[in-house]
Amino acid sequence: MTLDKRLTIYNTIDTETCPIIPSEKVDAHNMLVYDIGWRCYDKKNNEYITRSFIVAEIFFGEKEKMQSGYYADKLPQYYEDIKNNTRIIKPFDEIVEIYREDLKKYNVKHISAHNAYFDYTALRTTAKWLNAKYQYFFPREIALWDTMKMARDTICKNKTYQYFTAKGLKSAKAEHLYKYISQNENFKESHTGLEDTEIESEILLACLRSHKKMRKNLWAN
């Protein structure tokens, strides 16, 4: 789609990871990113570009760790997608360069991720593990929004929102939020990078449409 420079273009990114050391606790400092997906779109959800990358050094270079990944059962589908060029294999640093080029090309001012701290930290952990050229995946000059915080301040406060955690709090899981937004009770989250950005984009736009006061920035309290 041709870019109208008057528009605000958003970027949503999602990662999938495997643990460095197998653990029941999900800790981003213990995670290596093997799948990175993103999309650029406007406030009407018109799509400008999508990307889906496999991190070569992790997916192939850390096969033992990949087998202990939380979604290791998806590996056959990944191999099929790679075969069909649905997902592209690239080294980590090259993925970073492509990402930053896309942000620049589409003049992106806001990056979002659901539970952005996890993606930020897992990407940082991966960069350290690989001794990568780019130790920080995200450009510092672009705001990084957390749609989990945004949703807690908006969607989750709706009286009709009916999804709860085991502790009785309103759930801000992407799958639950999307079920509510789409009114599709049968929806199941893919837990693959690019596919998850599609629902997380909808969550971002729903939060913005609420026109409610909300925390946006990853580092906002």
C-alpha cells in the first residue's frame, strides 16, 4: 500500500522464545528469541508491510534449547513455513537492520508489544548471548508502548469484560482481550510471532479508540 505521509503509522512486534536453562518460571532474562514478527499499519488497520523471521543462530544453532521451548510442538510447522518461504531465516543482526529500515521507511513513531517488557528483555538477552552488533533491538528514539498496560487501563475496565485470572483479577492476556474485541469465544492464540501481531494490533487500536486515560510507555508506572 502507498504511504500517505500525513498518516500515523504504528508498528507491532512479537517474539517467540526458548529457555536457556529449562524452568517452569517464564523469565525473559532466561529466554532466547527464535521467531520475530512485525507489521506496520495505520489507525484503520490498513496494512503496509509484514515480516516474519527465524533467528538462524537460535533456531538452528541452539537445537537442544529449541526442543525445550514452550511451544516445541510447533517446530514441524516452522519447518514447513521455512520450506514455503512463509518465514525467512536471517541472522539476528540482519533482522535488526531490516526492522530499523522498515521503521524509517514508514516513519513509525510508536512501537507496541503485548507485555513489552518481555520482548524488550528477551531480545536484549539474545543480543548478549550472541554478542551481536546490535545490543539493543529497538531504536531509542522511538516510543515503545505496552498494550498490556494500555488494555488494563481501558478494555479491562469495561463492565462487560468477563475474563479473569486464577487470582480473580481481570485478565490482560492477548487471547482473552481479542476474544472480547472480536466477540469470538472460540479464538485461540497462535503463539507464533507474526500471527500474534495481528491480534495485538487490534488490541492497540481498541485501546486508542476508547479515548480513555491510559499508561502507554513500557516504563510507565
